[in-house]
Amino acid sequence: MTLDRFGRNINYLRISLTDRCNLRCVYCMPVNMTFRPRAELLQDAELYQLLPIFAKLLGFNKFRLTGGEPTLRENIVEIVRFIADLPDAPEVAMTTNGVLLGQLAAPLAAAGLRRVNISIDTLNPEKFQQITRWGKLDDVWRGMQAAADAGLRVKLNAVVVRGFNDQQDVVDLARLTYEFPWQVRFIEMMPFGEVSDFQQQNTVSEDELLGVIGQHLQPPDLLNQGELDGEARLYQLPGALGTLGFISSVTKPFCAGCNRARLTADGRLRLCLLREKELDLLTPLRRGASVDDLKALIEKSIWWKPWGHGLADQDVPMNRVMSEIGG
């Protein structure tokens, strides 16, 4: 168990495997995004040195693979298998745009992946291509079906943008839960870097979305007395097989229960998504730091994990865009 100074048990590591992506979602990265040279990123062998420290020595028991787009990482199946085979069988999940899941869902599940969060902001093919710039909805839908067929637990992530997908698109996505046992999650945009102004101006709150869904379908019922499932507050439409989740990081922050740390693709440990401070692990790793030295660095950094973000004071992280952190 690894505690921070507020007594929170930090046991969940989100691992960005690459800063690259095969889409260019308007709220995530510019179309002409410049990516880091691969030599500046954590290599497989370096990842395999770090992850046992988190699992064996620091008590981390949940690992989520993110990007960019994690399915673009070479050896992705082998990386999943390595993590799943760590002591005490940690839970392995992935957040993906789903484009390549049609081919990868079955081998990933066989390697030990258990859950997948698939990003899909609209069921309208034209609007989907507009918001992703390059994406085809059919590719993602095939990925969703392949994930379900492979036995993976499926959640759908929709980032809601005011004036774009905050009305009928939200209703269409919520309606999926009548037919499928999936969790459809609506995520508030969070401000980062050069696109922070756009993100802040177009955030749509949980209360607004509940009103839209209730008006067009039925008022959803609050589940678990409002206790969060991870970072999502859950609701369910009457008679639905699946659930609705709302991740309201901006308007209803959940910092008191945060148990996450993030390992960026270039080997930095980031303790709060919306704070710029990071710990460089790649440099000491490449200089030959011992396991004990790396463990001590990580423990010290986690101890000083901030309580939460500073958006209320207009403290917006500018050193990275979302794709460079991994969500």
C-alpha cells in the first residue's frame, strides 16, 4: 500500500504507451500534431523494469493502458500479457478509440485484458468524422462488437461538446443502454494546453445532460446513493440493461477519492491530471538507477500528490495536451 499525505491509497496506474493517435479529435489535439521521437519514449524493456516496482513493491493492483492510442503500440498484446502475469493478477484495462479493436480484441482478451473503454462521442457518422477529423464510425462499431464478443467488459466514453453533441447525440448514446449491458459515460471536457480556451467554453455539466436525457427518454435513477464507480456517478434508465455514468471533473470534482497516478509515454510520473508537476523516471532509469532508488523516488512523489486541480482559480495545465498524458 502506498499512501499520499492525505491518506489516500494510490493503487491505480494509467500508462500512456504512445503519444501517437490515428485520429485527431478536435478537443484532444491539433490536426498537425508533432509527436516525440520514439527514442525519447519508454521502450518495452524499460516499461518491464518499472511496472513490477509499482505492482510488487508499491501495491498497485489496477493498470490501464492509454495513449494517444494504445493499440498503435507495437507488442501491445505482449505488454498486456506481461502486466496480467504480474503477482496477485492485477486488473488490466484499456482506453481506446476502438478503430483497431476488430482485429485486436480477441488476442488482447486472451492475453489478460479484462475491460475496455471505447471513445465514441456520437452515433451520427458524419458528425463522428467531423469531431475525429479522420474516423469512420463503422470501424469503431465493429470494435465495440468485437470487444463484447471477446468477453471484455465494455464502457463507452463520450466527451460532450456544447453545441455539437450535447443534445440528440447524448440521447442516442443513452438509448444504447436499453439494448446493451454497457456503461455509457458522459465526460466533461477538461482544459489543457493550447486548446484550453475551446475546452473551457464548451463544457457541458452533468445536470444539463440529465435534463436532456430525461426530456427525451425517461429520468434516469441515481444508483448507489451517488457513490462513485471509479470516477463516474452512475444512473440507470428504467428497464435498461446498461448504466449511464457521468464524469464531472470540472463541475463536481472527485479529488477526495482519487487513487490514480499516470505514467506518460516519455516516462514521467504525473500525480494529477490537471496539475503540471511531474517526476522524471526515464532519466534515472537510463542512468542505471537501482530498483530501490526508483521505488524511493516514486514513493516520495506519491506522498506529495496534490489534493486536486486548481481550475476554480484558473490554474490550467499548459505543458501538455491530453494525448500526451493519457487521460
